[in-house]
Amino acid sequence: MRLIDVHGHYGKWPFPIRERDADGLLRLMDEAGIEVCLLSSALAIVYDMREGNRRLAEAIAGRARLRGYVTVNANYLGESCEELDRYLDMEGFVGVKIHPSYQGRSAASAENLGLMEQVAKRGRPLLIHTMGEGAVRETFEVARRFPELSMVLGHGGGDAWELAAREASGVGNVYLEFCASHCEYGKVAEGVRLAGAEKVMFGSDLDLISPHFVKGMYEAAGLSAEARALVYRANAMRLFNLSGE
Amino acid sequence: MAALLRAMQENDIDRALTCSLKGVLYDFTEGNEETLATCAGDRRLVPVGTIDPRRALGCEEQVVRLAGRGCRAFRFFPNEQGWPFDFLPFLRVVARIEEADGVVFVPCKASGAATELLRLLGGRALAVVLCEVGYWNFAEVLACGREAPRFHLETHLLDTPEALEMAAEVYGEGRLLLGSNAPETTPGPAIAMVRASRLSEPGKAGVLGGNVARLLGMQNAAD
């Protein structure tokens, strides 16, 4: 089955990871059996939102297997709205990304709530980096406040994944993906059981993390064929309105 | 134990280096006895001794005792026990392990740890296995590998694209050892990384078992 990866990146890392251009990412995806990857710009997350989004737009243009998240930053509400308006109608962009940790504004901070209101108005899903119990609780607070905003919790809450999975089962607009370096035994299997297979997606964090590694974590879950079809592909296709092969 | 054996079975793992948590968190003599007894009853489990150097009493004797009973692997847990590598009681134990032709397994997750281990242990004539290395300190571990020919790398957190290939360029395929941290974490991702890598086929077999078998003088994992 060809996978849809809802958590990828475009850009450089301050670690021993060879730089990949768009074609390099496609080769990595081919090796791991990933059909489509949804990317956010590493540059936009850690340093320059506008330049990062611009480079991402250039990278995904004309490459249907690479889709984009517009990265926005609660510290710059006006500029973030401009970025949303610049890219969300552009072919290839399918969602919005925020990283509360790097941006120094927690999910339910006043700054982020203002930004979430703007994201929700535009009707596209949000990928939000979510690590730890506090972040999970705040993110669900946001999800309940904006039920029209579909949210994918990047990393599925990290070490608070059980809490996130339990909560997700009862909050219709929240989805999870579980990429991480630390792969607790049984996390994906139990996460799917708690949240429901219709609430979990595949995310790899490429090319910070190898998709082979994260795929190994998902494969170890021993999911049923029905659950695999949802988790690896169908849920993301539906949420992000993707068309497959 | 049931959780470890289940993780091994689910991931087609033939043998696992095994250490009692009791020896880590409570008492290493009792823990090591538990490890030896458990492993003696199950050929899939290879005993790993542990010593808490804070105790001082009986630490060096424990090395001799374990070595005499066929245990060659010694794993240390400074993070759980709260002591630094630059700690004379630890270094004295390591000297006894070197005399016993043992192998030292140490955590190397924090920035600076590899450099410190290179300074403290790099010149010794014993194999040192750096465990829990991840992308955050990989550059440092690669740099140290160039200077310490007896350092080895445990791979379960080497999760970046081509991490194993880069590690092999410095350490050689023969100094990479599969780890899993099971049953706390699942072995599947680390195994998938080896299988998907561009290491040679003999190199992959080495990482998946041959290298540690050679290092510890075990019968090959496939035997």
C-alpha cells in the first residue's frame, strides 16, 4: 500500500543529515513506499516564516506528490494571515503548520488563540507540534474551542500519547500521528485502539527522521488490513482532500 | 520477562543481551544473580552484568565474579543512579573489566558524553559500546569514532536518513550493534533501519547479530 505521510519537512537540519532538494525527497519517499508527503518548511519553523514558505512553494510547484503546509507564527499575526492568504489558494498547499515550542507560544496562549481563529476561518486542517501532557491538554482546549478546525497532533502528544489518544476518540476534529525517535512498545497499536483507526494517520517527520524508522514503528503495531488502509492512507486522503493514483 | 520475550518473538529476535532492572535500581549483586539465573534457563537471553559504582564495596570483586561465570558484557546506568563518567569508582571498575577482557556498555545520549568517554576510556584496551546515540549528538559521536578504534555504536536511536551508512563510514560496519531497549521500546524501527540501509549484506548481518556475537565471543546468533 502506498502511504500518505502527513508530517514531512523541507529544508536543512543542524545535524548530520544530507541536504535533500525536492527530487531527493521524492527518492526517499520512493524507498519507503510513500506516495504523497505533506511538507512544512524547516526554515519557516525555526527562523524565517516568509522565506521558508516561499522556498517550499517553489519546491512543491509542479510536483503533485509533494504538498505543502503554510507555516504560521503566533508572534506575527498580521504577517501570518498574509501568508495564509498568499498560499492557501495556491495549488499544492493543503494545510497549515504551527510549532508552539519553537515559536514560544503555547497552543492555548492568547496569541495562538488569535491565530487559530484565523486558521479556522480559512477551513484548512492544521498540523500542530504537540509534545507532553501540558501541550496535549492545551491543544484539546483549542480543538474544543474551534470545532470547525481539523487538527492533526504532530507526534501524537509525545510521551503523553495515551492521553492524546483517549481524548481524540471523543473529539471529532482531532487526529494523531505518532512519529518519534522514542518508540514506546505498543504505542501505535494502543494509540489506534484508544483513538480509533479513523483518527490516526501516518507521519514520519522526514527528513529529520527516516521514514523507514517510523514505518517500522507502525508496522510493528500489527494493525488489521482495515485499520492499515485508514491509518496509512484513507484518513489523510479524506481530511486533506487529496486525490491518489 | 514475558514482555521482553514477547517483543523478541514479535520481531524475530533470536537472542537478546539482558540485564535485571533490580540490579540497576536496587542492588547489583541481587540483580546480577537474577540475570544469571534467568539467562541460564533460556538460551535466547545473554547475561549482562551491571555495577553501581556509588556503592564502592564489592564493585571490583563483582567484575571478577561475573567474569568467572562467563559474563563478558557490563552495562552502566549513570543517569538512573546519578553519577558522572568522570568518577573514579567507575573508572576503577572499568579497569577490572579491561583486565577481565570484558565489554563496557554506556549510555551516550547527552551532548558532551561521547567526548568525555573518549577522554576517559578511549585509550583503554577494551571495547566500549556507546548506547542511545541520537541525531542530536551524532556529529560528536562520529568525531569521537575517528579517534577511538575500540568504540562501538548501538543503533536503536540512529533514526535519521542514512544514519547507519554515515556511522559505518567512520566506525565500519563491524562496530555497529543493533539495540532495541525492549521491552520499553519496540525493536521494529531499529531493525527496519538496518534492513533498509545501504550497508552490505554481510554488514547488515553483522549489525543484526554477528558483530555482538564476535565481540562477546558468543556462538553466532543464528546457531
